[in-house]
Amino acid sequence: MSSLTLPVLPLRDIVVFPGMVAPLFVGRKQSVNALNHAMSLDKKIFLLAQKNSEVDNPNKSDLYGYGTVAKVLQLLKLPDGTIKVLVEGVNRAKLNNLYASKDFLNAKIKNIDTKYKNTNKLKALVKVVIEQFEDYSKVNKKIPSEVVNNLTTISDHNKISDIISVNLNITMEQKQELLEIFNLEERLNKINLYLVSEIDSFQMEKK
């Protein structure tokens, strides 16, 4: 597990998962500087969600201890000085240290290993979770049908779990919790619980 230093982009009200492509609007000076620095290197940036979105200049205690290393796919400078950026999550990582330079936040991070053994038990669990997600997509019409259809074509179970996590109608804190579960079986079980409870609440609303 490699340790590396990356510029930090603190996020308000969103958790970005590995494999997820997300458009972000960045206006804070520190964050703009962090992005510019990332572009001058290898376009990699460390995304960390804020515990409280109201905080303007977050320090270590305002940020979660785990986040996502992401690659900047596109960067567009808008006339008002803000930046619209398209990022793609690459992998989970742990924040070891946070350094505030005068221009932006830098983090010393450690990549998290989420390798798994593809046992029959795990395959069965993945199948159950995908079926639950299909049921969930029938009650939650906001989920694009191609997201559901594509799941059965993906062989990486981590990727399946992250795609479903992104599409769950749960709080940011709950998504952060899923990001921090590195054991795949544990994470899938947790996702399954959320799916069951979401389907139940949608059906209750219908009644």
C-alpha cells in the first residue's frame, strides 16, 4: 500500500466513490488552487467530504478521515471565477496527514487495498444485492435503466457495490460510512440492508 502526497479538494454534501464520474462546481480560492496544482502534476486529487458543509476553510477536524483519490477529466473556468470540474474516482484512501500551505491543502495519504476472494458465498451475495437493486429501481424511478442493466456485465464486485452505493437514496453520512467499509462482504450486507429498507419505505408511501 503506497503512501503519497496529493492536493485536497474538500467536498460539500457529496461523497465520490471509486469509478464514479461527478461534476463539481468549485469556487473557494483554496480549492481552485488545489485543482490548478493537480492539473500541473498528473491530474490526481484527493477528494474528502466535509462533516459540516457550512465550514468555509476546513481543517483536519472538519474533514472525514477517508476519501477518494480521483482523476480530473475536464476543467472549465467559468466567467465568474468558479471552476466546473469533472472528476472520476479511482480508489479509496486514508488521510494520514493534512498540511496547509498558503495556497491550498495537501494530504499525505495511504491507498486502501480492497481486494477480495471471489468465493461462492460472495457471488451469491452479489446476486442477491443486484436483484434487490433491480427491485429498488422499479420503485425509485430516478435510477437510469442502463445503470441497472449494466450491473450484470461487470465482473468486479467492488465496482458493483460502489455503483449501487452512488444510486442509493441515503444521507451523505451513510454514503461516507459505505466508503469506509473496506471489507466487500460487509459492505454488500450493509447495502442490502439499505435497499430492503428503502423498498419498504417506498411501498409504505404508496399505501
